[in-house]
Amino acid sequence: MGMFELSPEKQQEWTRKYREAAAPHVDGEIEAVGQFRRQVFWLFAIPVIGQLGLLVYMAVEALMKKRAGGLPQNFLLVVTPDKVHALKSKPAGFDIKVQGEVGVFDRADVKVQRGDRGGPSTGVTLVVTENGETESIKIAADQLERNPWSREVLELLER
């Protein structure tokens, strides 16, 4: 086992933590829970771009939030037999704090398209069709090779 790999016991512990954090906010059996986030604007990593100021930063943040369908910076996707729930989450040390539901979709209306890996994260587009209208929600999943929770969510939604 490598330095950054979790033992099977730790994976089971985190699976339990994710499910316990999500359970009060969803109805039905939880099939998978994973941590996701909005995609970030990588140009802010360039020092000169970061110096452009607060207004530029706020404008780009608003654009990225719109591309993510209004989802918060950090959230859990919870898959049940019939629904996909988005729950606002906040890292809390070695725990998960859920701050409430921010979106719910019929599972049959959600399709997943994986994009290119950008550094340690994988771009993901959730294509949601509701009432005849299609919306593309751009999000990111971190380190799928070491993140069985988010990987399981994507695999279930890709079926």
C-alpha cells in the first residue's frame, strides 16, 4: 500500500461517514455518495492574473457558479434508486458536515460525461434533462484513482 492509499478499513470508515452525513437529507436507500466541487478557473494560478482584483475574481466566480448550475463550491452527490441529490458540504477536519440540500434530480434524467483530467481532478459534465429542457452542469471530481466514493457515483450514473 502506497503512502497516500487508504486501507480497506479506512475506506469502509469513510463510506460509513459519507452515508451517515447524507442520510438525514435524502429519502430512500443510498447507493453511493461522493464529494465533488465546482470547476475552478485555472488562470488564477498565474500570479499576474490573480493581481487583477476583486471585481474580476467575483465575475469569474459568478461565471463558474453559473456553469455549475448554481451548485456551491463543495457538495456531495448522493445516488438513490430514483434520485440524485446535491448536498452542500463543508470539510470539518476528519468529518463531513452537510449544510442542506441544494438540488435534486430524477436519476433517469441525469447523464454523465467525463472530460479531460486537469491536474489532480477530472472534469465532469452532468447533463440533466427536465421538462424537455437540457442543462449541462460542469463540475469536478478530485483524484478518482484514490477516491472510490466519487468514482462509484460516476459509475452508477454512467449506466
